[in-house]
Amino acid sequence: MSMSVGQPNEDGSEAPIVDINTTPLVDVMLVLLIIFLITIPAVLQTVPVRLPTVSNIATVTKPENVLISVTNSCETFWGQQKVDSKEELRTRGVAALKAEIARQEAAGGKIELPEVHIRGDKDTEYRCIGGVIFTMQQAGFLKIGFISEPVLAG
């Protein structure tokens, strides 16, 4: 049994083999690829949740609902009246909620809490609208929605 170390040179000495055998490298890479293909789905597990489906339902505006507008400079309006502070907004919200509950109790029907509809300018920073949401939740409103322009077909 013999082993070849290289090709003979012109002077008779043997030169080393400079070619690399890539077969073992390819074998190792294929094995690693198979291992990664098997283990990646096991690593990418997520918590199963039911995501909401999006639907475009027209909002029914009731007179007891509160309409708040927020401009891109963080100015807040209750209907058409400017609200100067978060405390004033909270006070107005509590008063409106108490008045509506008292009105519904006097009518003797089922009490349905009013909703807050927020109209925010598209360039408004989130902190402005988020502050209004937080303040109205503190006032006791449970349903808060956003009013947007419908997408025009065509």
C-alpha cells in the first residue's frame, strides 16, 4: 500500500499537493443544514392568540357619546370647545359620565355607558392621543374609539 505525496517535479523531487479535498466540507455543511432545518421550527414557537378581524363598520353616533379632537400641536377639543389641561378633560369626562348615568337611571332603562370618539390629526404624535385615552379611562369611560376618514374607492 502506498501513498502519494505529490507530483514529481522536473528535478525529480516531489511537490506537495495543493488541491483541497472539499468533499468532507460539503458533507459537514449538508449535515448542519439538515440539523438547522429540523430545529428552526421548534425554536420559532409563538403563543397562540386569536387576532381580531378587521371590518369597516360605520359608527353610529349617539348624542350621549363624547367627541374629542386632537390637533397635530396636541391641542385637545371637547366638541368645539378647547380643553386647556388634562385635569379639565378628566373633570369634564367625570361630569358627563355622571350626568348620562343619572339620565338613564331616571328613564328606568338599561344603563349603557357612552363612548368616547377621538378624532386625531394624522400628524399628531402618539403621546398626545395616548394622554387623552389615559385621561378618559381615568374618568371612567370604558369604550374609546377612533374616527377616521373612509378610503375612497376608485
